[in-house]
Amino acid sequence: MSKRRNPFETSELAPAPTAPPSIYESLRMASPRKRKRQWEKEHQSQKAVYRGIDPKLALKVKSIADDLLVPTGEVARVLIEFALRAHAQGDLDLNPRPNPSRMRMTLFPTSGLRRLYDEPARSARKAKGKQPEALWKVITTWRGFPPELKRGLAMLASEDGLNVPVGELITALLCFGLRAYNYGLVSLEPVQKATRFTLTLNGGK
């Protein structure tokens, strides 16, 4: 008579039951969904990346954009276009001077970048303080710049134009545009833009 097997006795050969993975583990092990880059590709031509723009001016532009609830690039574009029109009409004189430390010309030859657009009361104090940091290390990125505007800025800053760094050019244009905005000469009126739609169920009870 054969010996009966104890049903509570575990066999060494039988594999131990494994618990099913949790939902969090399943999500972690799943392959990540690839992000669609179609929108970025379609709007790549409207992305502007510049080196040498004073960060204080860029922060002022961002502050205005945040108050108006509009993209920062749109505010920068309006201010720069206003300054370019003023330059074309002779109301903004961009007079480059030789720069002894570089081959290209400069729009800020002697007094440094900040003193030309800071308030008079503050510029005297800054003149006695430390020298401004190297602005060529600062990179500013905006979106919403038309390709023709980027080409116009590049041509004006090129050797056939003013022969100055494009960052200095945009700094001078932003300075003029921000001053005009502070004096009420530039009107920035945000307009509500519908970007999404909603679905409604028709015929349902």
C-alpha cells in the first residue's frame, strides 16, 4: 500500500507562487509613451535663441507678459518691432562705436551696458560698484518670433549693417521699447484666444 502524500507538505520542486505585479509596478515596467514632436517641428521656425541679452531686461519683459497672461515672446516681439520702426523713422539712433577688446563694433562703448538704460539715480551708484557680468554667457529663448523678424535682426547686426553683436542690438531695442511702454507710447492689449474645444453629446437621454 502506497504512502499517502500529505497535502500540506510542500515539494521542493514545486515553484513558489509569485504575487502579481502591482499596478504601479506595471506602469513602471511599461515602455514610456513617445512624446509627439509634431508641434515643435511646425513651430521651430518661430523659436528665437539669442546670446548676450541683458537678463534684467528679459525679466522685465517676462514680468509684463505674466501680468497680461500672454507669452513672453509676444511681448518681446512687439517691443522690438516698435523699436525697429522707430529706428527706420530716425527716432532711435543706433550709433555703433569701435570696441578695443573685439573686432566688431559696439553700441555701448564706454559706460557699459546697464548705465545706458538704468535710471539716472541708479546709474551713478552702479558706476562705483562692481563691473557688470559677462553677458555673452546669458542665453535667452523666446517663442513666437516670425522668421522675417529674426532675419531682419540678423541683417541689422551683421557686418553689412551695424556690425555689432545681435545681443547688444536686441538689448538696445528692448531698452527703447520698454521705456516707450513705461511712458504709455506702446499699448499692449491682450486678446482672448480660443485654443481648445469641448465635446457635447447630442441625442442622448
